[in-house]
Amino acid sequence: MSDVAKVNFTDYPASVTRALDLIGAPARLADARFIILKPNLVNGAAPPVTTPAGLTAAVIDYCRKHTRGEIAIGEGCGSGKTKDTFETNGYANLARRHKLRLIDFNEVEAVKLSRPDALVWKELYLPKIVLDAFLISLPVLKDHSFTQTTIAMKNLIGLVPATYYSGSWNKSKMHTPSTHRSVVDVCLYKRPDLCVVDATTALTGMHLSGTPKKLDLILASFDPVAVDAVGSRLLGHDPRKIEYLTLADGWLGNLAGIRELVS
């Protein structure tokens, strides 16, 4: 059984705390020596295209209460330069305020990994710095034109370095021959250790220019498949009809036996 916290939003500090307490996050965070927070900063657009800095700030504060490990923020934007998205979206100020490192996954040292069980990417470059980190995926709840939804799992496409996967945009090679399978493969190489989803205002229809939909929820789970299933249902989709979720079911997480912890 996989637990997914589903908390009514009041404010980021209170709602994030309730959600993470519900799933027993302190016990998992206690031994984390290096935590990387991965928001969705695909470009410089305002939320809900991108993850609000307020959500990330609340997760930083929560982590600092429950671990002595280093905390950093990492992203490799889908278009433009990551440093510009950090600045435009308020993350440069956030990092200065909290004295955190900002990591550009498009620029840092990458290593080539291999997995014969991968669906498409039998070899994949990933930033060396993420491999042993406790990785927290911090997406916004959104529809996506290629994968129906982009939540905790699709957010990790931002890990792959543009140096190796750019084309018409920074990560374009990851979208052929199958974006669904690329999402599963990236999570196979580096599964998120924790997921906190901003579902206060979802984006419906399209991931870059859709229609905002007020939901006033925060989701949290250690199971990326389960939290993406709950989020997909909130967007009006059947998770069992979403390819990346059915491919990942029983492998990277579970579609069955999800327990929603509502608060």
C-alpha cells in the first residue's frame, strides 16, 4: 500500500507540514546527508507553469527541522538558461535568503550510466551530483501535451543535461521516440525519494499555456507513481489509461492499493 497525503491548502508552511507529517517524512529525512529539491522551472513563466517559490521555501524549512544534511535546489530548464529561470522565478533570492546552492543540471558534470532493463535509454547521462542525493520532486499539477499529465515523474526530465539531449529545445531528444518511456527511464535511473505536489492551482489543457484551475490542495508521497495517479485523477484522467503510469506500475511505484490521507 502506498500513502498519498491530500491536504487542503491554507498556506504553504502549514499545509506542507501537515502533508509531510501525514506520510511520516521526518523518519526518512533524518538520515539524509544531501537533499536536492527539484522544482519544475521549465522556463521563466509564472506559476502555475512553474513551481511557486513559496512551496519550495516551505519544504526547505521543513527539511531543516528534520535533518542536518545540506539542502540545495537543482533544475535544468527546458528552454533558455537555467540561471535566468532561477532569477525570474524568485529562486535566486530564495537561495540567497536560505544560503543554499543552486545547481544547473544542464551545466554540471554528467556521467554516463547504463541499464539493460531500461525501456528506451539503455545508456543515459545524468548529473553526477544527483546520484547519491536524497531527491525531492516539487512539481506543479499540470496537464501535458505529450504525456497527458506532468507531475512528480515527468518533472525529472529536467535532470538530463541539455549538452546531450538538446535539439529544438533543451530536452527535445527525450521526447522521441516516446516521451512516456523516457519519463519511466529517467525515474528508473534516479527515482525521486519524496514528492510534494503543488495542486493549489493546477494547469489544465497544456503544460505551457493551459487554463488555471483552483484546487487548493497539497499532495505528498514517497511513491511517485501513486502521487501521479492521484494527481492525474484530480485533472480528470484515468491513471490506468496513461502510458507512463501503467509502464511504471509495480516497478517504480504502485497504481493499486493507494491510501489517500486526507486532511
